[in-house]
Amino acid sequence: MYIQTVIGKLEPHELGVCACHEHLYVDLSRIKKDDDTCLEDIEVIIEDLNSFVSLGGKALVEVTNDGMGRNIQKLVEISRKTGVHIIASTGCYKDPFIPDSKLGWDRDDFGEWMVDEITEGIQQTGIKPGVIGEIGSSLNEFKPIETELFYGAIQAAKQTKLPLSTHTTLGTCALEQITLFQNEGLPLNKVVIGHQDLNVSDDSVLEVLKSGAFAALDTIGKENYRTDADRIESLMYFLEEGFEDQLLLSGDLTRKSHLKRYGGQGYDVVLRTFVPELKKRGVSSAVIKKLLVENPQKAFSIG
């Protein structure tokens, strides 16, 4: 078993405290028509990431993929300058962010392309992704191109054994994603269902967890969607139900305004504010270690 970073392979125990769903270098402005969604200032990104490191952060899963402004060389630069282990992604996001060149693709096209990136490296760099993600469905539905993308991602995951991390729009379609994976025989212990802190039904998230998949509470600090106090209530419920081994935490920064220099929550939000609140609620150090260290080791290991 190993974890693939942009610098090379790690033993799982070397990963350390890991944010499960982040963006370091991302540009969604092509679709969103908002310069705030173009996060490409390396100096400011590194400044913010160093706060994460100062609080014990060691690693993150960078789920920016093709069509979202992915730049694998920039991720290598950030990793070398900060010492953070960065797991890069292959795949595409969701409609309408899929590149124009891939809009006519079917599942086999997507699958073959992802396998090539996984085995040969991203864009002829030789730098390999360590996760397939974030593969997304739309609000309450799968668009046709998204269905093909999911099937292609499943093909690639089964062939290469890479973990698969998803996007659910506002938490929706989580159980539909699970059903698709189950029907295709994809092992769910290597699947991360994203944005489940935005799922309005805690019982629906419990069903995700009962399937054996990981549930990511990964928009922490985005209180315009939901308060972190509410996120903590949901997390406490999942812990009380016995799922401490399948939960992951992160902040999902995608905008300049999410960075601390511009008044945002920063990459350290989970460690700076969320974890202390969990401790106040009586969550043990052993359980917190699972959420931050041990569960990411399991979720993102390959083999």
C-alpha cells in the first residue's frame, strides 16, 4: 500500500494530518465569470498554507482536475516550498466545467484517458495523480455527460486501484452515487462521497456511511452554506452512531476571498476553529486523530 503525491510515493503512515478536499491552484472563472474564483497567486497561497502547517497540517488532497485550471507543475512548486504532501487528481468535475474537447466523450474515452494519466503521468509530465476526483453530479440529477464521466471513473478506479472522490452538489445524489458504484462492483472502502456536511438529511449521510464509503465533511468554514455549529451537530450524530472510522474533514477553498489575507477562513480553518470545538464537545484525541490522520491514510492509500 502506498499514497501517491506530486513528489512521489509515501508510506501511508507518513501522510500525517490531511485535509481531504482542497484546491490550491484553481480557476473556475471560465464558467463562473468571477475573478474571485481564479486562485493562482502562488505567494498568497503559500502564505495561507503555511498557517495550516503551523497548526500541524502535513498533507492535502488537491481535487482540481481537467477543466478547473489544474496545473500540476504549480502543485509541485507549492509542495516543495511548504513541505506539504499534495495528492493530485485526474478526471473532470461536472457539467458545465468539463472541457469543450471532452464534451463528446463516452465512458470508455474518459476511462482510457484517466488510466493514461494515472499510469504515465499528467500532461506528459510524468507526475502522477493519487486520486480520481472530484467527479461530480449536478443538483439532484446526473447530466448525461456526468453519467459517462462516472462510468469512466469507475473503469479507471477498478483498473488502477486509485481511490475515487466525488462532488455532490449541495450534498445531493449521494445515495445515487453509492448505488451506481455498488451496481458496478466498485469497492466502497476506496470511495469518498464529497460535501456531505451540506446534505440536509443526516440519515441520508448515515446510509452513505453504512454502505462502507467515506463521507467527507469538507466545506467547513463556508458558513454562507451552513453554520459550522450545525456541521458539528451532524458530526456528533455520526460519531454517536459509530462511524468514526469513515469520516473526513476539509474546507474546500476555491476563491481568493477564502484566503485569510482577504478575510476568508483559510486552509487552517479545520485545525484552528473546528477541532477545538470538537474537543470542547468531548471528542477524544483518539477520535480526532482518526478524522485527521488515520482515516485519510486508509481512504487515499493505493493497492
